[in-house]
Amino acid sequence: MNAAPAILGALLLTVPLNAATVTPEEMRTAHQWVAANLVEAEDGPAFSFTYDGRPSSELLPAWKMDRKSRKLDANRTERTITYTDPKTGLIVRCVGVEYKDFPTVEWTVYFRNEGSADTPVLSDIQGLDMRVASNGQGDFILRHHTGTLVSAHDFEPHETALKPKETMRFAPPGGRPLGKVFPYFNIKWEAQFARDEALSLDIRAGQELTHLRLHPGEEVRTPLIVLQFWQGDGIRSQNIWRRWMIAHNLPRYGGKLPERAMPAVSGNHYPGLLCNEKDEILFLDRYAEESIKLDYWWMDAGWYPNKGDWTSTGTWEVDETRFPGGLRAVTDHARAMGAKSIVWFEPERVTPGSWLYDEHPEWLLGSDGGQKLLNLGNPEARRWITEHIDGFMTEQGIDAYRQDFNIDPLPYWRGNDAEDRQGITENAYVTGYLAFWDELRKRHPDMLIDSCASGGHRNDLETMRRAVPLLRSDYIFDPVGEQCHTYGLAFWLPYYGTGFIDFDTYIFRSTMCPNTTLGCDARRRDIDWPLLRKLIAQWREVVDYYLGDYYPLTPYSLENDIWMAWQFDRPDLGEGMVQAFRRADSFYEAARFRLNGLDPEADYQVTDLDAGDGLVMSGRELTEKGLSLVLRNRPDSVIIVYKRVKE
């Protein structure tokens, strides 16, 4: 239900556009689309459904239609079209948002029964149903990514040429939004791209299974759909998307963007060390002793009663035998050292023997005897978990809420639906999940939320408006995999995180993200602490560049005999960085990379963070001739920063 198909629609241009600045033509195309589909809608809306066996294209022209418009702020206008069935009282409401500063439009469709009896069957709901014409100029190329497989292939980019009559279908098999598929076809919503003939493309997206009657007063909704219109180069279009993500989507905490942070974590990552008050404080003190400044202290799974098995969830109280002072003893200790706290929860998965399992079976989905799912579509269950987590966060002094989700919900949802109510549990559940987080954020506006979900399974757009993924994938500690995760994910998300346990310079730099988590066993004194302090200082110097424009400088590859490199550019600062990696089996000591986004008429101070020396190069030389790098070791890495020389 929180699935958010994000479609970047291309318009062909004869002149290349290198900068990510939006053009008047792109804005004009977006406004024309809004006028045609969200204002007048004379040719029918860009969504579809079947009602009582008849397609919406036949029904809607005969239904009463109302239009409303209101300004949300200086850059957003809300457009609402409402259709009313006079016979049954079904109201179909499409709520769209038009952006003034980006060639972007979004909408969600709501279906509400205002009648006094159950509706006829509502089915095949498609939040997006549209045809795109190519005007006879070239083929359709679909750029898409692998979802979360918990492997090095996570977020791998792909390009597929769509042939006439060919259909491509994307649907996460277990119900979690990014399970195996990407981008943004989520929570068991499918998206379908089908060539019907040589010159047009049909695009449909919606919840995979909807065949349901609505009770009086009941409402369901489609996923949030987003369209961005662009011209010219594909990488440029992705950078317009990244800028839109930062301007209008990346959540604000206390009115600010999420801080680029370096947490440290202990807990169940070390054999024989399950979370306890004494060891948590020991780790904090050891980091302080080594002069490592932490932004957050991360308390992962295991702090609740669980008989030594962190996967036993459903009793969300502190295990006082291991935490006699509660989590507050640890969070207060961290706060006194200048660090906030992150605490792990997994409220949706409920295992036998837990408090929720035994005391409130009516709130749970699933068969007796096995693990169950807390039904967030149940208002009473959602009210309880909201109040409980809210009070717990306040009582224990917790600054950031980490919600894991290690269960595929689809079988639980579908197992709860009657034949004429298929899809209703899923729809209500995900709407409830979003409402749960919205209420937490309302009560704790400064509280960061981590989306997690087995690392990366829940990073759809509506989730990313409320949370950030501090662990982008559960496939970790492999430097090649980490490099490839950054390469693929950075096309779409400007903020993400990962971490490491053991490290050297190459591993550290392979895992560098806007949020980079230290997992070192701080009890060890044989760690190269001076090197770690140096690498952390370098990370803090460059971390804000990750919120800039992103340019891959090499092809994507998981092979170990290549170089991989990318550039993050901050045109607002006239600064940026290049990260380059020579992998372990590469024969090549040198490579040259043409940079992007620079002013050809300006000069830039170019500095190797390791060597500390620099030189001045013109933007023209860096973009046309390129930046030459030499890495003599295998594997090896380098960070180059550049800053525009002030005139």
C-alpha cells in the first residue's frame, strides 16, 4: 500500500543537457500533463479500475465529477478530481500534487463507500494506467534495478529495450516493497511495462491483487504514483530526481535534513556478547578512550526478554536482569558523552511465548503455533503499539527509532481475506503502518526513524518520506558488494547507510555512506585506532558531498579485475569529490576519468586526501581531458576533493 512507482518519462532532444538544472521545456511538459490528467481529464484519468464487472473507462464519463485546487506552499499545488457513482455511493477521489520547481507530478487515488450497503466488487485497481507515444523516434529503454536479494547484486542497474508486444512485470514476491525488485514497486504492488505496438508504451502500476467489496464507510487507496518528465541525458534526469528527493521527500527532523552521522553498535554482532548494560557502557567508554567521537550509540536486537535468542520478539519491555538501570542507563551515559541513541525494535513480527502472542491473539494474523504478524490495519492494535512505543522512547531517553521487519507479510495478508475481500487486509495494513509512523513523528518531531526491514526491503518512496535506511542491505562486510550497492542505490536515494566490523583503508572507503556505522569490537586494543581516527576525519570532511549530484565514472561491475569510480558534485558549493577503487585483481595502475557538472571557465583546487598535496586544474581540463589517477597497490583506493578557486 505504501508502494510508490517512480517513473521517469523521457522526451527526446537533439541537444545534450549536462547540468541537472530543470529546463522550461520540461516544466511545460509536466504542466501540460497535469492539465490533461488532473485538471480537465477530458480523455479520462491516468488510473483505472473495474467496478461490478465494468471498466472505469465506461463508468466515469457518466458519474458526477468535481474539481478542486489549493496551494500547499510556494512550490506545490494540490489538484483533486472526485467522481461519484449515484447508484452505489462509491466515491473515487484522485489527489494530485503539481510541483512548481520540478517537472514532477504525483497522485494517489482513494475509493470510499459512502453508501448504506456493501459495494459491488471493486477490482483490478491501477493507480497508474497510461500510454506513452514515442512519435516514431527510437525504442523504449527501461532502466531498472535489482531489489534486495541480500547479495552483492542488490540495487544492480539494468537497461532493457522493450520490444513490441513484450511485457515486463515487477512484483515483490513476499510483500515487502523492495524484495527482489526495484525501484518503487512495493508492498506487493505490481508495475507492468508492455509494448503494444512499435510506437507506444503502456504502463500500469497498482496493488497486485484487488477484488473486494467495500463496507459502508470503508476506504482503500492506491500507491503513491510519481512521474518526472525529462529531456536529454539519463544521468542528468537521475540528478533532477535526487534534487527533488532532497527538496521534497527526504524527511526533516526538527526542521532539518537528517544529519550525516557515524554511529557505533555492539550487541548480537559479537559471539557471546548479547546486549547488557555493563558491556554497552564499556564499549562507549572505550570509544571515548580512543578519541572516537560518536554521533549515535546504536543498541541493536536483544535488549528485551528473549531467552538468549534475539529473534524471539513480541515482548517490548527491557530485560532488567541484563539492564538493571533500563536502557536509560545506557542512553544517558551516551548523551553525557555527546552521542544520541538508536534502539532496535521489530513490532510487527510476534513469536510464540511473547506478551503480544499470549495476551492479544485477536490483534495477530497467522495460524496458531507459529510466528504471527501484528495487524497494523487493526485500529486497536495500532493504537496500542503507538502508545507503547511512544511511552517507551520517552521513558528510556531514546533519540532514534529503528524498525526492523524480518517477515514476509503477504501470506498473512492473503490468508485473512475472504473471496470477495481480496487485497483488503494488505491495503489496511500498510495504510496503518504509515499512520503509525506519522503519529510517532508527530509526537517526536526530532526523532529519526530507520527503515531497515532485513536491510533494504522497505525503502519505497512513502517510507523514504518518513525514514532513512541506516542499513541499506543485510549483505555487508564485502567491499566489492558495498561499492556496487553505492553505485546502484545512489541513482535514486541521496541518503543511506551501511557499516563494517574489521577494516582497513580500502574496506572503510568501500562502506563510506551518508551514515557509516562502526561495528568494531571496541574492547580490542590491537585495532589500528590512529588509522581509524584518520579515516573518520576524512569521512567527516567529505560526507556532505553525498547529498550532491551523482555521476558514475565507470561501468557497473562485480568483477574483481576492474576499477570502479564515481563523483559526487555540489554545484551549490562549487565543490565535490571523486572516489576510485582499484580492485584486487586489476592489472591497471592508472586510469583517467572525465568529471561532470563543473564550470569549464573556472579553476579548481584538486587535492588527494591521503597525499595532502594539490594542484589547480581548469574545469575544462577536468571535464574534457579528465583527472588522471595512479593506484599502485591491489586493492587500493583514493579520495580526490576539488574546490572552485574563488576569483
